[in-house]
Amino acid sequence: MAKLSILQFPDPRLRIRARPVTGVTAEIGRLAADMLETMYAAPGIGLAATQVGVDQRLVVLDISEKGNEPRVFVNPEILARAGTETMQEGCLSVPGVFEEVQRAERVRVRSLDGHGRVLEFDAEGLLAVCIQHEIDHLDGKLFVDYLSELKRQRIRKRLEKEQREARGKPPAAARAI
Ligand code: K2U
Ligand code: ZN
């Protein structure tokens, strides 16, 4: 297994609409295993393939208390939504940002599991939030898209500055001299 790099907002690769998985192959299984290792190490409770730069509709998550109940969702889709719920969200691709987001309280989900079997189930609570957050990733949508333009731009500028500094480049203003 391998830990993968997680793309950071505003990387444009986070904006692609991922392609459906055409077969739950051993390669998809290896990718799911690498994504789970990456998610646990972050740490996080969910991860979408687009966050590690892979154009496939694949999600892993583990919302269990002990982090010992990994789940793999291939081509997950939301069949129905009901109610609304607001919860504070974070994102491994938007480090250090936690904001309230309103989403459906309950969702009916259809997916393939890691063995290619069809799943159809109702989700609520943290599972519902996490699945909606991850399927958004597969559609190129980030939780910051639910915030105001002003907030989103402030977050973008801060993260771009941090990324420049992490690469050892001076702040943008200094470069202008
Ligand atoms: O997609 C991701 O970046 C993974 C998120 C999933 C998530 C977002 C919002 C609400 C629930 C799950 C990360 O796990 S964010 C980090 C985190 C860790 C523990 C609990 C909540 C969020
Ligand atoms: Zn996220």
C-alpha cells in the first residue's frame, strides 16, 4: 500500500467531474486501499479519488469511533434527499478551514461496494454528511463552494500564500520588487 498526495484547494484538478468506474478490478481495489491508508494518516473520515488526482468515481470512508470500519463506494449516487441539516465541515483538501454547511438530513444512496456488489441504503447523520461531501468531490464541488464568494476568496488567498511559502518562495509582494 502507499500514502498518496492530497491535492489542495485551489488546485484545478479538484474541479474535474470524475469518470464512472467501468469495472471493479484489482487495480481499483489497490487504489481504494491506498486511499484508505492516506485517509487514516491524514487523519480524516472520508476521501474521494479526485482528491488524490485520480479521475474515477471512487470514495472511501470510515466514520466509526475506532476507525476500524472502512467502506468503499464505487460510482456512488444519491437517489433521493430529505430534510435539511447544518453541520460544521472540514476538508482534507482545504486544510485549517471549518465552516457550517447545510445539506440534506437523509439521503438514499446507490453504489457498488469494493467487490462490485450493488448497495442501496438510507443514510443520516455523519454518514449522510460525509457521503454528500465525497460525492460533491467526484463532481468537482468543494464545501467552500457553499460559502460566500468573499469567504472563498479569502481562503484561496491564504492557502495560495501558505503553498508558496511551503515551496520556499517569498510572499507575492516581495517577488514584485
Ligand atoms: O473529503 C474530505 O476532505 C474528507 C473529509 C470528510 C468529511 C467532511 C465533512 C464532514 C465529515 C466528513 C475529512 O474527513 S475532513 C476532516 C474531518 C475529520 C473528522 C471529522 C470531520 C472532518
Ligand atoms: Zn473534502
